[in-house]
Amino acid sequence: MSSDETTSPSFRDLEEYTSSWSELGYDVESISEHYGHTINPSNITEIEATIHQSEILKKRLTLGNEGKKHRKRLTNPFNVKEIETEFIEWSKTNLPWESACYRYYSLWSSDYEKESQYWNLMEIFVSFDESSWPAIQLLTPFLSEPESYENLLKEVSKIEESEARQRQMLNEALSILRKQGFDITEPKGNFIDQLSKIDHYQAISDRREYLLLEIKNSIQPFDTVLSETLEKRLEAIDIEDREALEKLENNIQTISHHLKERLVEMNSILSKWNAQGFTYRSTTQITSSELLEWEHMLPEIEQSFNIHSSAMDRWKTISKSWGLEESEIKNIAGKLEHTETFLERVEGLEQEWTNLELQTASIIEHWEQYGFDLDIWRYRATEEPRSALAELSAYVPRLEKASTLMDLFFNLDTSLGGEEEVEQRTTLLQTADLDADILSEMEDWIEKRTLRNTRHRRMLEREWNQSMREGKTTTEPNFSDLHSFEQAIALLERQGQTHTFENSSSRIISNAKHELQTLESQGWNVGELITLAEENPNEFIRLFSSLRISISNISKIQRRLSALDWRRDVTKGLEISEMVRNPISLKGIETQIPALIRHLSSRPIEEEAFSYPLWVPTQRPVLLPKKDGQVSAKKHVIIQPQTTLEDAQEAMLEAMEEEGEPPEIQVESPVIVEEATPKIPVPIVEEKSLEKPIEERIEIQEKNTDSTLSPRLLNSFESILGRLSLSESLVFDAQGTLDTKHLRRTLAEHVGIEPRDVRVDRMIRLLLRLLPSNDDLNNQRAVLVDKIENVLPKYQQWIRMRLEARHSGASGDFLEDSIQLGAALQRTPGPGVKVPLSADILPLPESSN
């Protein structure tokens, strides 16, 4: 204060005020500073009012424990507005009821006692928990009537009682948790926070109880030791260690799940064994308490199961074969605890089984040494040796009889033929199922053959004795077989004819030389034959007789040679054209034609303009005598191929002629052969002069096989070719005429295939000879074709059965199935007579026969 103020008359009063303000804890300097360091008496009322507001605010701050926070600022009473505003904002969250109650403070401040009652109520309200704030909010309207103080106290007491009950409940919950072993301190905060904490502890307690229950239910039945260990670990976990609790819970669940899976797996094994007929101590399912024990025993039980199941399979086989279903072994079969006893019994039966097999095998091996095929008995001995041994023992007398018959077969004299039949019959005895009919028929055949051989030997002996009487020999007939006996007799006859032959030999050589001169005049190269006739007459006679056929076939050979494509090998063509003039070389050339075809087909064309130099013998007209004004019938002989290879070659050559006709061969006079030719080694032809030669030539017309067919033969070929899947080979030209050359070529492609049943080859060759011709024999050919077709269904059925027996199905194509069966029969021949699988080489009659 200034010196002027101190001199004012009210200085003493102001000093009293400032002293009281200072005692109340207010900063007088701050108050003075508020007024510019000049406090007038008029300011005292304002200052007192402000200090009064500040005192009331202090009390309000004290309710919320905010007095210390604002104590320094309240030393300046003029901060009361600012601090009050902050307090109101703070109380909205921490004391939401305070502002509502303070609105009625003015009604209670008129009287000191009532004001004391007001602050008493505020202190009581502050002591309540946050959960009671809504109840306090309900009581604030009653503060508008200070006279209702007693009623307010009653309502407040109700709130106190409610909080007391809540606190008692919290204490009881804490007591229960502590009794359960939880070390829990007194929770702090309001009732809501405390209840939340208690709930948290209770949830942990419930979780622990659940885990304990899980251990007892899921683990203790399997393993009590493990269950106790887990319970101890659970009790040792701190209530606040949530991570350890979760980890232990996961372990418990994993162990429980694993134990249950092991139990299911073990029961599954037992159920599987039970379904297969095996049990251990009659147990089909186990409980939880038995799991560990069974897991400990499982390796040993599984070993017993493997041994027992293997023995069980053998037992089932033996018991079914021998009818042992009612034996004592059945009572322990499938019971794993009796595996050793069961195995001993089964091994005993197996030993008996093996002994029977050995006895049967011994008998089989004994008779197999005699060549018998007893594979079926070996198979039956493997399947069931007891019955096989009994039946084989009953079958042995038949084998003994068959062995005796085979000895008789061996002793039969087959030097004159029948050796193949004997081999077939021997094979039949060795491979067929011997019955009384077969043995009886074999015995009858041997008797007939023995009687026949005996009669033949007696006849030869009579001839030999006649020769001895005639002085031709002095040796007694002591021959091992009929063939040598006949050879000896033939030798005696030849010795008697030697002189006659020597006399006629010179005449034969002379006539042959005359014929060679005729051949030489026709252009043949016969120098080698003339030399051979002078040096070795006998060899000449033999060779020249065989060369006559080749010489007579010169036209046919040249026709076949000229059809070849010699442009591919000019040198070979010129060489062959010279060789055909030599009769000796001509015979070999005829057999080389197939090789020449293959040789030429593999070479390129050398000279496009080359033409094969065709040579034919120079012929003279043959003048024939007339008889009764008629010319004796002469006929051009059609020489048929003698082998399947020739069949195919002839058909190919005819097809080649159709594609490109070779140059026509001008023959002055064809070689004419009589229809009936006597079979003599060297025919002697004597020339006779004729008084009047016949200058008319005999013209020979070739058959036109492309003429119109008879309907019956066409139908026959259509039917049989349909069965052979060759219907497409029936080709007709624009005039409706059958192309027989195409048909012949198609059939020839299927000739000579090996391996295949020779009967198929024979059938195709016959069809080649039954091809249509322009003579009057087509109806007869149709009859033969129909006969061949009639046997095809049964033969085709036989092929199908044979293929099915070899695990191969028939396709339905006759020719393809026959080839497939041929390969199968070559690989696995059937029992009995062996089916010939080679090409058919039997000479067949000509097509006109």
C-alpha cells in the first residue's frame, strides 16, 4: 500500500480485513494486485463475496479430493470462476451428481445447521460407490426441501445397506476363491471393477475345474499316473499366468485326443481280426483302462496273428479237401492264444499232405519214364493228394496195360509202312485218358497187324524157299524185318534180270541218241547229254528219263520266264535265255523261278527297252495216220501244279499276264501227249513211214475260263467265299462275266501259309481246281464246292473251341482264325494226334478230273 492509503481514516479497518484474509490462506498481495495495488473500502464487499465463493468451492473440491490440486491457485480468490468451471467439467465424469445437488445449496446455506446437514449429506454421497450414483441422482430433487432431511437420511441408509450387501457378496466370493487355493489380494476400485475382477478370477476357476474334469474323464481312465501328474501341474499354475494355463489345456486336449485315437485304432484291429475269424481271449473290444496293456502286448499278438492266419489258410484248404470240419482242430482255429498248438496240428496235417504228394509224384515219375503224359495227375496231386493217390492207384493197371501195348507197338515190324500210325497210337496212349474202349481197340489193332505181318513173312518165306529150290540162293532166310526180306528177294530177281537188261541197254542208248539228234536239230544244246551217254550209260538213262518232263514243258517254262520283268537284270536275262536250251539246266531253271521273282522285284530297272530273247524249239509238223477217215483224238495235257508253292506262283503269273501280255510265241506244232501214257523208265518211240501224210494240222484251242458261269456254281462260290470272308473277290466285268483270274489270284494269296492246319491249305487248293470253266462239268464242280462248304461250320466251331481252350477268342474270320490257331498249336500242341501245320504238298488231280 502507498503512504497515502496508510493515512486514510479507514486504514485500520482495511488492515483487519487483510489480516483475516491472510489467516484464511489468501494472498493479500494478489488481491491488491487485482485492484492495482489500491484497495478502496468499496472493494471490500466484492472481495469478501469472492472469498466466500472461494471457501464454498474449496469444500466442493474437497468432496472430489481435488483441493490439493487447486490449493495454490485458490490463494487468489479471483481465480474462483476459472477453477469452478474446471471442477464442473471434472465432476461430470467423476461426481456427476454434485452439480445437481449444488443447485439446491442456496436453500441450505441460510442456516448454519442446515448448511452443516447439507455438507454432511455430500460427504455421505461421496463415500458411496459409483454403482450408487444413479440412486443419488434420484435423491437430488429432494434437496429442494431442506425440511425433508430426515427422509433423505432414511433413503441414504438404504443405499448404504445395498452397498453393504454388495461388499458382503464380494467378500464371500473372495473367500470361496481363496478356499479353492487361489492366492488373491483384496481387489481395489469401485464395485464394478471389483466385480469384474472377481468374475475374471471365477472364470479362471471354472476353467481349472473344467480341466480337472477333463483330466479325470479323458486321461485318468487310460493312465492314472499321467492324470495325477497333470493335476499337480494344473494346481501349480499361478492364477494370473493365463499363457501357462492355455498351454496346459492344449496339452491335455492333445493327450486326450491321442489316447482316444489309439483306443479306436486298437478296437479297429480287433474288429478286423474278428471279421476274419480271429480272436485273442475272446476279446472283440477293449476299454480305456485296457489300452496300455494291449498296446504292450500288440507286437506279440500281431506275430501270432500272422503265423496263425498263414496256418489258417492251409488248414482251410486241407479241411475242405479232407472233410475235417468237425475235428478237434476247429475248436482252436482262429484263437490266437492257442497259436502254437494250432500250428503243431496244422504242420502235422501238412506233413501228411506232403507225404501223399511225394507218393503220388513217385508213381507219376515212374510212369513218365515210359513216356506217359501225366500232368493232369500232377495237378490233381497238388490240389488234393489223398484222392489223387487213390484214383491214380486205381488207374495204374490201365497204365500197365498201355505200357504192354506200347512194348507190342515197339516190337511190331513197320519196315514196310505204318510207322507213322504206330507213333500216333503210341502218342495217343501216352497222352489220352485211358479207358477200356481205347485199350481194347489198341489191342485189337495190334492183333490184326501182327497177324498181317505173320502172313506176309510166311509168303516171303515161301518165295525164298522157291528160290532155294531153283538154285538162286543157298542161304537160309534170317531177316530181322520184312523190308530187308523183300529187298533180298528183289535182289535175287534183279540178278536174274541183269543179263536181259544189259542186252536191251544198248538198244535204249541207241534210240536215245537218235532222239538227241532230233533235239539238236530243233536247236537244243545236248552236248553234255551225248557225252554222259558215252561215259555213263546207266546214269544217262536215269537222267534223260527225268529230263523228258522239262523238255515237254518248255512252252510253259518259257511263258513263265517271259512274264518276268527282265529289264531289272539284263545280264541275268541273257544268261537264262541261253541256259533254257540245255535240258540239264532247264530242269534247274524251273525250280529257280520263285527265287528269280524275288530277285527281280528287289532291283531297279536297268534298261527300259530290253526284251527277253524268247527261244522255242524248231518244230516240224507231225503227220498222223487216218483211221476210218478220222483223225485219232489227240489232247493237249494240262499239267497241274504239284505243290502249294506252284499253286500260288501259277496264280501270280496268270495275274501278271492279265496286266501285261508278253509277246505271243509262235509255235509251229505244239507238243502233243497221249491221254494215257504207259509208265516206263524210257519210252521207246519207233517212227513209221506213212503212205499218205495228213497235211492238216490239229489246232488246240485254249480254254476260256471267263465265260458265263452256271447259276448253281456261282451260288456255290458266293456261299463258300462268304464263309471264308472273301466275298469281295467275286468281281464281274461290264458284261457280267466273272473275273476268274482275280478270284484265282485272291485264293492263291492264302496258299502255303505256315504254321496252319494242312486241311485249310488242302481246301483252298481244291477250290483253285474247282474254279469255273467253259466245259459241261460246272454243275459237278458245284456239288464238290457244296460238300466242302457243308463241313466248314463244324470245323469253324472246332477252331473256336481250340482257341478258347488256349485263352484266345475267335474273331469270326475263318482264314485269320485258322492262322491264329496254327500259331497257338505250334506254341502249345494239344494232346492226342498232332495236327500237321505244314503246307499241303499232296499232288492233286487236274481240274478236268
